[in-house]
Amino acid sequence: MKRFLFFPLLFSLLACEAQTDVDPFEPPPALPVQVFTTSGDGVNLLYKKTIGFADDEDTRFPVIHIDTAQHFQPVEGFGYTLTGGSAMLLHQMGAAERETLLQEFFGKNENSIGVSYLRVSIGASDLDPEVFSYNDLPAGQTDPELQHFNLSRDTLHLIPVLKEILAINPDIRIMGSPWSPPIWMKSNGNSVGGNLKPQYYGVYAQYFVKYIKSMEALGISIDAITPQNEPQHGGNNPSMVMSAAQQADFIKNHLGPAFRASGITTKIIIWDHNCDRPDYPLEILDDPVAKAYVHGSAFHLYAGDVSALSQVHNAHPDKSLYFTEQWTGANGTFDGDLQWHLKNVIIGTMRNWSRVALEWNLASDPNYEPHTPGGCTQCLGAVTIDGSTATKNVGFYIIAQVAKFVPPGSVRLGSNILGQLPNVAFRRPDGKTALIVLNESGDIQSFNISSGGKWITASLPGRTAGAFVW
């Protein structure tokens, strides 16, 4: 699109020649509405322009009405999971290249995309080079006092990278999620599947306490945890199965009391799995003793419909909602993934009360590694890191298209959906309004934006996302 900018510039210069009192080299005045677009064909990537307010509605086009008096949930952040593998690839880059990349993700300057929320695994996820916990023992041994608990594996890459990120953005929020406890706590003695043995519920609660306090001692605050990543998927490596009844028991009789006794204020977020099972978090929240310890529920969208978040909100409006994982894969396309994720992971989750929207892994190598034996072999990072070279993928732009313009502390505003123009609006802490719009159609779409008595006439090319800020 940039190659066409030559024509209005030419007309502008011709007009200046006709007015001798105008300096043709003086830049035009800044217009009040900033527009950033990313197109499915990848030609425009956060392409910036400015437009002005309109005098009135253009009746030829439909209207996105923003209700500035209708406030919904606050935003806590947008981001990724910093998997152990992502941290390893980042840590192995050259120092200068890593600093540049981390600034682009987490900085608060014009060149940053403003990532404000990270999820990390408690122990290994399936995107670590190998399976580990913080209390691994020889077969047959147990450690109910957790005397051998240590973060040694995380000190190799994850913790150093987290410290560099916190130096760039000290306000970033971090959620921790375990894929599996130490295998000596499990019914099958294996990193894949199995259940937490009832006799170790109290021990595992102390495992979380030790993790949070150990990270805090290193200057890393864990804002929230989930008791188990994907508790109904026992086939990953690592993984563990935990029913709603088991999770309720663990929280109300062990984890919640352990946090309270230790003075830990880290939030407990339940479920952390797909939108096809809202009954799981509802069962826990319907238990008043368990609910007292629970801050909210987390979802993924590998199954079900994103409206499940609203179903949980409507039943328990005093509890928060989070969207914590969705992957882009080796077989996806930039166009298809950009549209689906913006419609569902960003716009869909925000319109269904989520405070957070996270994509999956921040980084992978050119072969979609590292991963555990049996872990995901096609998970595409937001960036592909090859040595000290980082290449941006669709996951980078999915998050950038909202995180750069909607900082933490923003509040969702009411807005209507127009046909093939799904959208979501926010009032930012600086008082500005941000509107994220996706044109799902293959053709250019023109539309009006009505907000606070102001009108904007805008258009988006087909299969393009736009962020409007004023």
C-alpha cells in the first residue's frame, strides 16, 4: 500500500505551489485518529496512518456505535507463555540481539508491541527440552518434607530471561501453571497422565508455596497460578488428570489454606482448559468453601465456543475470567491464523469478559523445537529464533495488534457487531479510546465509528485488522 502514497503527496505539493505563503517542505498537521493495520497477505504489518474526525455520519455506510458509558471488565494484559524452550532460545542469543528483541516485545517505547502478561510453566511444559519438576528423586523415593525442592533447572535460562524482562518492564504480570507434579506424588509414577495421590495433596500445596516464595526471593513475583494445566488432557508429556471434584478438594482443603497460612496473595485460577467444559469451573465455583479461595477461571479454545466464558461469568459475576493459551502451528497460514485468532482469542475473549488474552509459546527454532519426547512437534513461536536471528511469525502480530494499543488498566466499552466487522472497544488509562476491528470479508469495507458525540469514517481492506486510537 505504501507505493500508492505518492499520489496524494503529489497533489499536496501541487496545491502548495499555488499558495506562495505555504512552505511545501513543512510536514502536514497531525490528524487526531491513529490507525494501525495488519493485512492477511502480510504486506502491511502494523502499518500506521492518521485520519481526522468526520463532521457527521456518512449514511452510505454502517455504524459501529461505541457506548462510552457502558463499562465491562478491566484489562490485565496480553502476551504469551514464556516456555522453558522459549527462554532457552532467547538466552542463547547474543546479548545485543536479545536485548533488542526483548525491548521490542516488552518495552514501553514507540517500537515496542507492549506485551504485559506472561505465563510460565511450574516445572517443565511439553515445550522444554526434557521433563523435570522441582523435586525429582530416584525411583522409589519420596520427599514429603520437600527437603530436595529446588529451582535449579529454571536458573539455567528461564529465570535469567525473566529478570531481563522485568528490568525492561517491572510491571509485567506472571502466571504460573504446572503440567505435572513430581512423579513420586502421582498414582502412575509417570510424567504422562495419572492423578495426584490423595496423601500428597497437602505436600503439593506446600510445593506451590515453596515455588512462589523461591521466585519471590529472586525478585520475581507470581501474580497468579493455576493448579493444573489442561486437567482433562492426560496424554501430553508432561501432564496430569484432575477432576473438578479433585481440584475443588485440593483448593479448599489444602492449597487455599496453605496460601492463607503463608500470607501468599497469589491468585488461584481454576480450570485452565477448553471452552467445551464450562461445567468444570462451575462445579468448583458452586462449592462456596472452594469458591472463597478462587479468583477466577482460565480457558483455552481447542474445543468448544468462546461464549463459555460468559456462561461462567453469568453464573458467578464476582469472579474473573482469563484466556491463557492458543497455539499457531506449522501447517497454518498467516492469513487464516491472523483472522481466526483476532476474531476469537482477542475480540471474542474480550467480549466474553476475559481480562487477559495469551497466545502459546513466545519462541521456537526453525524445526519447532525444543519439546519433550511426546510434546508438541508443530508449535510455532511468535518468533522463530535461529542462533541470534529472530523472525516474526503470525503470533507476534496477533498480540501486537491489540497489546500495543490497549495497555493494562484499560476497560472494555460497549460496542455493536457489524456483519463481517467483529470489534471490541476500550477506554485506556490515558483517557483515549481504542477500537480493534477485523474485516473478515475479502473486499474493502467502509464504516462509521460513533463515540462520545464524535464521528469517524473509516475503511479496512479485505482480510485486514485495524486498531483505531483517538
